Amino acid sequence: MAALDGKRAIVTGASSGIGAATARALEEAGARVYTGSRSAGNLDVTDPESSARFVEAAVAELGGLDILVNNAGLSRGRDPVWESLEEDEREVIETNVLGLMRMTRLCVPHLVEDGGGHIVNLGSVAGIWSYPSGSSYVASKFAVHGYTRALRDDLQGKPVRVTNVAGGLVETNFSKVRFKGDEEKAKAVYSNVALGGPLVAEDIADCILFALTRRPNVNIDEIVVMALAQVSGGNILRES
């Protein structure tokens, strides 16, 4: 029997990168997965009505819910705080924080009603260590870490596990989105990383799968995973 055979999962932000890799990993482990993303046109986590419709459709299709992977998120710009754009700050906070909270609030009743489950939030090492010119993203991921802890408090006594996965430098389209399509700037983020290079999306999916497949009484509160060349949010060894 596969490790997640029969489990029913929602993965947000699943059109590419970590979300897509996670959806594949869960399916390979036997889960039935319902995916959503803004680019796929079926989920905008910043929109209450879109989020509610998505969860209703997902639960109806799956026949219930066991797993929620809150992956939808983004960053905009690399500017010091005094040059950061308000519209960028708003988009980051509304997506990474309020969107994650909204999806969780909508899904928790289904998890509890169906006998329990697991919520996995995609945090970041940026929610542990700050780095220059990334204040809105750093703030959003510190919020995700705090919200994950608050979930554990509120869900105490209920059979719902909660995990925060704090990833470091992962080569996806994240930087292309951050730099609003500038391929050259995005490529530079992942170039010349020493000791084997940056992480890939599958590395994070592996961590998510590990947390999901522990015995039911085991809660993996947090996984911090970085490339060997990275020792904090902004300290990354690069080849000369």
C-alpha cells in the first residue's frame, strides 16, 4: 500500500515549482490531489469568493479532505524599505499571509469533520533570518511561522497535524515573478552557487512527504532545509 493511499489533498499554487512537485509526489504516494492556482484560473487566494468556491469544489470532488498544502505565495521586488512599492507590499501580504489564513480557515472544518488531517504551510528561511531588500517577503514569512504556531495552539486536542516547511534557495520561477519577468536578474539568483548548487522543487516536496507520512501521533512542527552553500537567509557561498 502506498504511504498516502486514499488520502485526499489540496495543493495551492500548484501550476509550477514547489506546488507542482508536491502534487506529483503526493499522487505518487497514493493520494488524490486537487490543485489550484491563479495561473490555472481556478483559485485566487486573495479573493474570498474564489477561495470559497475552490474549497467547495475540491471537497465535493474528493469526497472530503485530509491534507492541505498552503503553497501559494510570491515576492515582488528587491528594494530597501524606503524604495519598496506599496502595491508590491500589499500583493505579498495579501497572498502569502491573508491568502494562507483564508485557505486554512476554509479547510479546517473539513479536516476536523473528516476525522483529522494535516496542514502544511510553506514558510521560508526568510521567516527565520532577514536579508537586505526583501522586507515585505521577510515580513510575510515571519507571519507564516507565527500563524503556524498559533494553529498548533488552536488545534490542540484535535487530530490535525500542522507543519511549517522553511525552505532556502530553491531554483524555480520564484525569482522571475519577483523581478516581474526579468530573466537575467532571476537567473543571477541561482547562478554560481557553490557545493552543488541551489535546491530544486523536488527537495521541498520530499520534506513535505516526510512530514505527512509519520505516524499519526508524530507532529513535525518545522523543517528547515537549505542548500549546503547557504547558511542563513542571505548568506550563500558562490563560486568565483
